[in-house]
Amino acid sequence: MYEVEVESVSNNIRPLYQLEESYIIAVDAEGMLLIDQHAAHERILFDKYRKLEQTRAAESQQLLMPETFDLTPAQAAAFDMVAGELEAYGFSLMRLSGRTVAIKAVPADLPASETRNMLAEILETVEADRRGAARDTLRERVAASLACRAAIKVNVPLAPEKMRWLIDRLLTTSSPTTCPHGRPAILRLTTRDIERGFHRP
Amino acid sequence: MYEVEVESVSNNIRPLYQLEESYIIAVDAEGMLLIDQHAAHERILFDKYRKLEQTRAAESQQLLMPETFDLTPAQAAAFDMVAGELEAYGFSLMRLSGRTVAIKAVPADLPASETRNMLAEILETVEADRRGAARDTLRERVAASLACRAAIKVNVPLAPEKMRWLIDRLLTTSSPTTCPHGRPAILRLTTRDIERGFHRP
């Protein structure tokens, strides 16, 4: 079972089955493929967010009632560095008195339940390397964190059409074989590997 | 991808797809399985032949026209040692003048086209270890050679019902995980292996 070179990803991947509601078993002309549904969706969303951010067309969902988020002193410093990036991705945030932030809108795909986790994660990342992350790196980090929080989790059943959609969209991304953190989204087992496994010459 | 312990073979294997008309991709509660259709059928036939031989109930098919087979001097000596075993498995053979053998009937499942190859293979094996193969070993060799020649080859399309049949029958054999030569008939990729492949903790 190997991580896959981008060049070896074909356009005729056929999903067969969703294993453990997490991994898609598929085949193509080279043999068998396994696709991590979360990693694949992360890659799809990451590419989408980067593109929307570049065209300043991020989609927001207004919250019915603004939520508040209390920052620690360290988070407050990080917040000021990253607030612009968060807004570029569809957040609408307002600094209230003290270290409280009001969240008025969040990116369109982000589940409400993930908003706080995502903010905390981003602020922690920014804080950890405040001595140098370039603006572009910061943007990538926000997009990656957002993609991770908004992507389909493992242990979620997918209908066959959704598997098909996921694979088709994944193949149009900038790097179909990896998630934005660099982990594999596709693993391959070639027919040759299988033959070897069965001790066939 | 690992060879499978007999104890870990479950009864709820579900075939999904026949890869390259040779290997069945299947799933069970532990994850994914690959089944070598030839090795699996070899095991099924080997067990069947051993049982029929023990109960003296081997099935024959009469040839419309007896065929003749010319033995080399070395094969002639081997033939005398193994003729009884061949008959026990459904061959009907008659030594003619010189070193010619008439083949009047062959085991029921053996394709006519494989008869000569199988005889040559068996005689070669017997010849190679004539200094000691016990009668029981000889019987096993004949059954293994017969199973190999009669089993479904690779690159043969199987209907879903045939895949189902192959798996169900394999699971009732004395050793579902290996072919009579000891090569694997089933390989496993557990969900845990797949998680590791995707760098999941």
C-alpha cells in the first residue's frame, strides 16, 4: 500500500465501497485505490477557500445570534495578527470591550459546532510561530484549519453519488493525492503488488 | 497486506469486485480482503479430490477416443510408481506396447487440454524424488497437481454468484487461507493498516 504520485492518478477511478464509513475502496486501470474521505474533502475545500480568498468572494453564513468568544492575553495578540485573514475567508468578527470577540458570521461550510474549535486552533498556531509566519503562510494555515473543520469526518456514511462526487472533485484539485497538511488522501495497491502478495512471479 | 491466519477468517466475507479478472476484492468486519481465484479454487478442488480418493468415489469422464501418451525411459519408471494413485483420482490408463500409455478416462473436472500437461508434471515430480516419497505424499502430489490443472485460471471473468460460491466453498475447506502448494489464497488489509497508511493515529 503506497502513497500515490500525482502523475499516476487517472481519471477513471471507480468507487466500489465505503469501508468503515471512512475509506473509499476504488479501482482504476492500475489496480486498487483507497481514499480517505476526510483528507479528500479537506483538499477539495482547501483549494476552494484559497481560490475564493484570492478572488475576494468568500461565502459567509450570518449567525442568527452573534456568539462571543473570550480570548486569553496570548490569544488576543494573535487575534490582531490574523483577524484580516479570518475575514477574508468569510468570518465577520468584532472586537468588543476587554478580550471578548463577537462572531457575527462564519464561512459558509463551517458547521456551527466547529467555530470555536477552529478559532482556538488558528490562534494557537499563530501564537506558536508569531515570530515570522509570512502573510501568505498565515492565509494557508487559516484555509487548512477551515478545510479540516468543515470537511466530512470519518465514520460518516456516504451515498454512492457522494463518493463519486468526492473523487471527481478531488481529481480537479491542485494536489489530489494529499490533504493540505501533507498527509495522503489516496493510497494505491497495484495489481503487481497484489500478484507479489500472492507469490505470483 | 498480510497473509491471513486461519483463525481470523470470518464467515461474513462480502465480495465487491473482481480485479483484473483474477483477484476478488472483498470486505469483512476486520477490513479488506483479496482472494486469488485460482489459489482458492485449487484449495477447494484439492480438498474434494482427497476426500473422493479416501472414499474411493473419484469421478471420471470417459474420452470419446482414447489418447496416447509416449513416455521417456525415466517417465516410464515413474509411471509404474504412480499409476495406482492416478487411477484412484479418476484416470483410466493402459500401458500399451513399448513406452506408450493409452488414456481412456480422466478426472471429471480436468479440462481435456490439461491432461498431457498434468501427466507430464506428475511424472516429473515423482521422478525427481523417487528415492523416498511415501505413498501418502505421492497421493497429495497427484491431488495438488490435479487441483492446479482443473482450477479456474487467472484472467477469467467470474459472475457475482460464482465469486460468492468460491468464497463460501473456500471457507468450508481444511485450510481456506492457502492453496495446496502453501501459497496464500487470501490476503488481508485491516482497517488499522489502512488508518496507519493514512497517517491516522
